[in-house]
Amino acid sequence: MRTKQYISTITYNTIPYLELKLNEMIESHILDFYAFIYHKKECDEKKDHIHLFLMPGRQVDTAKLNEDLSQPVKDSDKPLGTCGIWHTVGKNNISDWILYCLHDAVYCKLKGYLDRVYTYSIEDMHTSNVDGLNELYFDALHSSKFYFDKHIRDVILQSENHYQAGVELVKNGYVPLQNACSFHHFLQMI
């Protein structure tokens, strides 16, 4: 796939190798920005991995990126590298990418990722531009569709399930009683 859009993938590279290759691409103006985070294996995953996000500086070919990020492994014919599947990330979805990568508690509960054991902080991310990453993180926290006022966040975090959260939000007046049935159906969907 050839694209100028923001893209993301999963990679299995070592962190030093990945940083070296990505910084070379920044210096060559192939990329304007990158961010990635190392994730430990969760119960529904096969192995540790890295979530990688790129902002191309010009049109890139993801097949070429896969080749460039292919990391030779001593005593093995199979190199480390990307999973081979790249996804475009719309500007409105950068918040989703960041909040999922951090395993943000409210985001994961609302999206149904209830079995995430590990959580991460913004300091766990590696990036070509710390200020740029902090700006994206701030936007994710303050303008994301997944963030509400403090009381609603607390209700969601403290609730064991969607039903309990819905009851608490109706009881406290955040959802009008006449909308409770629709709200219940909404919670069933997410």
C-alpha cells in the first residue's frame, strides 16, 4: 500500500533496532513523526509486541517499510519485523490509538477490553518528538469522545459492569429517566 496518511502496525523488533531505523527515516525525511510502545503479552495474545504509529513525511510504501524494519536474528532464518499488516489512522482516531496503547481504564471498559492486565503511561512511549506526543496525548484526554466529567469517569471506573454503570448514571441524573431504556441498549452494544 502506498500512502501519505498516518499508519500503524504491530511489530516484534527490539526497541534499540526499531529506534535506530525510525530515526534514520526521520533524518531522511521519509517520516515526520513516530511513536511506539512495548506491550507485554496479554491473555488473548501470543507474544510481547510493539504498537507503532507513523506520520509519513512523503508517500511511503508499506511493503518497503516492512523490508526496512526487517531485523536479522542471529542463528535464525526468520527475521523480526512488522506483522505485515498496516492500518491507516485518521486524524480523529489518533486518540483511540493512544488510549488503547496505554490501556486507559475508562477507554478499555467502554470498548469492552475488560481483560487487560497491564497498563502503561505516556512515559512508556518512545517517540521522535516528545512535545508532539504530549500534545496528541493531551488532545486524547481532553477532546476525546471517551472522556466525560470526573463524576461520570469515576462511576464507569468503579462499576463492575455496564449495567451497574448505567443504573448509577440514571440514579445520579446524568441520564434522564425517560432515556434509561435507550441508554441500557446503548450500554449493551458497547
